[in-house]
Amino acid sequence: MTTILVTGATGTLGRQVAERLRTEGADVRGLSRRSPSYAVDLRDGKGIDAAVDGVDTIVHCASSPRGGDDRAAGYLIDAARRAGVPHLVYISIVGVDRVPLGYYTLKRRVERMIEDSGLGATIQRTTQFHDLVLSVVSGAAKLPVLPVPAGVSVQPVDSGEVADRLAALALGAPAGRVPDLGGPEVREFSGLAGAYLRATGRRRRVVPVRLAGKAYAGFRGGGHLSPEHAVGTVTFEEFLARRHRRAG
């Protein structure tokens, strides 16, 4: 039986990856700070050697926009080398090499660390999750008007489809940098905000706001998009409808 360690196993993506791998018959170890079996904080690496011992593949989903991804990856890579883990799968983001955002810069640094690690590796970049877009617009909708970044389009993808792809990659051989996985549609942020308002029955005026800085310019220029890899099938409206059914 294949033994696979999934980091960030209690998160939006990691939880789904673990579920799919178990369905495929893999022995899955779920690693997170709150895991009952493999409670490891990748910020200090304590306990990581026991978690990776005897593992065939690591799927690295753990990430934090507050920083520290490179330090966490360093602990994981060193432990994988010591244990002789043959395959490390990493989830990254489309545009980490094009949009000068601090979080993206860290993700690209981790990609390079994995590429230079000497481990068998697979790197999958995806566009933004529907969940992220929902978080942004639902938070903004608490205001009297709903502000969105002017001139920015998004290509949101379903996290379940990403989980399907990562599970398949984890069960295969190391493949290096694989083709991007993008959502089915490139949509203006204002349009996605409108879809959210219609789905929730809220009334807000959507107000495009021009921002400053190189990161905003990168997003306006579409550096985070991958329209040539629009292979996802679940639209934002379908995602919202599914969430509504579950909530009901």
C-alpha cells in the first residue's frame, strides 16, 4: 500500500486531497498543527522526521499568507531527504513569477527550493480558488458599498478539481513542473461580486477602486491568469449554488 503524507490536511485543499487518496486505497497521514496523529508545526519542524518516516510521497498543501512558507519547506525538504522520500508534490499559484506580491515571491522561492532539492518532485500551479474569491467579496459586502479592484480579472477554480489533480499526481511518478490548472472562465472581479450579491440576495453597489503598487499592476496585467489552461469545469455561480444547497 502506498503511504502518502499530506501537509495542511485540515485545510480547504489538504482535507479534500486526503479524502481522495484514501478513496484510491492509499494509506494517508494527515499532517497539521491540530492533527490527532501527526501534529507537526512546520514553523519549527518538531516531529517532522516521525511523520515522513516510511512515506512514499508527500503532498505539500500547507501554506500561510502571513509568511514562513520557505522556512516550513526547508524543514520538510530536509526531513524528506533524510527519510529518502522519492516524491514531493507541491501546490503553487499561477503568476508567482510574474506578480510582485510578497506571498507569491515566497511561493516561487519554495518552488526553487524543491527544484534544487534533489528530490523527485512535481509542481502544480493553479489559479485562485473560488473559496478565496468568496472570502474577498463576502468580506467587502459587509460595507455599505462593495469595493473591488478596478480592472482586475480573476480565473477562479474549484478546490475539489484541484484536489482531484493533486491526488492523481501523488499516485504517479515525479513529473517536474506540470501544466497549469486554471478555472473555466476569466471574469472581471466586479462580475464575480455581482454574482455573489445575486446568489445571496444582498443589495450593494459594486464600486471599482483603483489601487497603487507593482502588485496591483501585475494583477491588472493578468499575470495571475492562465486562459490557455482553462481546464476546470465548475463556474463561480455553480460553486455558490452548491454552497447555498449545503448551507440549507
